[in-house]
Amino acid sequence: MTTPSRRTAPTASSGPAAARRMLRREIPSTAAVLADAQDFAAMRRYRTFPFDDHAAYLQQMEALLRSLTAQGIHTTVALFDPVAYETFCTDTDLDPDRPDSRSRYTAEVACTGATLPYTGESLSRLLPVLIDEAERQATWDRATALLARTGACADCGEDLARAAFARASRAVTSLLDALGDGTHHLVCSVPASGTPLLAVLHADSRDDGRLELSEAATLVFCTVLAAGVALRSPGGIVSRTAETAGRDTVRGWVLRDAWLHPLSAAEVFTAYCTDADTGEPVPPEPGVDYHAGLALPDPPPTDGHDHSHH
């Protein structure tokens, strides 16, 4: 009589099929999803693209993802961008009307694009989060590229991008300290060529002094503000704080001379109640109070040079 042994890796006696199944669980998968109808329609021009209905496509994709997860296969989800796909095929000399070309693009996105792990949730819940993550990464890429062009200080040789990021981080810390306890929603906007840079930060400051915020979101937020500091851009920040009795308080700051300066209550109201695209006034939101921004202390230069004047 033999005692049961611990499970071992499959051998030839247990069959090659079993061995392949076990190996398959150790090879991750990535699915690149056409999230909206416009992107889906753009792919329909390819003869080898096998779908003609976006809703049915999403249902099949979700069924596939659930199947992979049920098999114990780690799967991540990315966004399939038809424009980026066409560029990828041109750069790599691939025929875009081939399934293997789409597969190679998906592998590229898995390495360079925004991805989220799939854990069995519906795509209707996952895709909005993935889209936000992709937008955040794209914003960080643009802001980082702008900072990279700033070069070094002519007087002291310091990296101006590094100095701008340090100044922006100090400004965000000062702003959160000034806002104090509560749940805060911050939006930073910095004009840039084409689409303005836009970053969002949720911060929850507790009575015991703990501050809860996303490290990734904070990095993007500070990088966007740093781009404004380095470029001497007239950007700004708006905060919205949840108050008692279901009311919210909105405050605002403008980026001027590479630092945040408080807006008046009237300026906050005008900025918040104006359509950004048309410039037309919009009705004030119920349950919202518009207050002046809080004054922030201007930090001294860290090395004797005021890089805000570059």
C-alpha cells in the first residue's frame, strides 16, 4: 500500500494534453477591445474582421474573457485603437487586413498601452474604468513630453523639468493642506497645443491626519501642473469638497508666475458656470456653494535660483 503523494507536474504517462492544459494556465492572455461603436465601425472595412454588430461583438468578447478566467488563465484587457493600429501596421510593414496583424498589435498594446486585469466583471463596468486609465496615461505621456523639452537652467544647469515637478508637488501638497479634512475632487487644466491637458485627483483627508489618494493619479496630476509651471501657462485648479447637509463647496486657483493664486468667489462662479466649448453661461448647480480659493504660501527656491522665471 502506498501513501498519497503531493501533486507533481504532468508526465508523459499523464498525457501531453494534460501537460499542455497546465502550461496554458501559466501563459497570460491579452484582449484588445473595440470599446465604442465608432471604433468598431472603423474596423468593419477589413474583410477579415468577422463581426458586423458591436453589441454582439462585446457579448462574444465577454464570453471569451469569462472562459479564459474560468480556466485559471490570467487575462488583461486593453483598448483597440483603429487609428493606432493602422499606424502600427504601416510602421511594421504589416497587412492590416489579417488576423495575425491584429494579434501582433494587441501584443504591442499589452506592453505599451493601458491595461487592466480581467476578474470576471462585465465589460460594461470594466470598459469605462479602462478608458479613464487610457486617458490618464495619454495625458501623462503628453505632459512628460512637454516637460522633456524644457532643458536645463542657463544659470545653474539644473533640470528645469525636475524643478517644475518639485514646485508643482509642493503646490499640490500646500493646496491639500489648506483644504483640510474632507473628501476633495480636484481638476487641473493646463492649455497645450491642441487639446488642453486635464488631470483629476480624488483626495480623502481624515480627522486623524491620514490622506488617501491614488499614487498613479497624483503622479499624473502633479506632472500636468508641472507642465504648466515649466511653460508658464495660465492653467488652474478647481476643487470640489463634499460638505455636510449634502452641499458641496467649490474653490479655484489660477496658475500665474509658476504658482497657484486664489480666485475670488465671483471668478470661481464664472469659471464653473461657463461652457468650456461655447463660452456660454450655464445654470449654477443646485447644492453647490462657490467660494474664493485659499491662499497658499509661496515656497522658496530650493537652490537659490528661482526657476519660475525661465
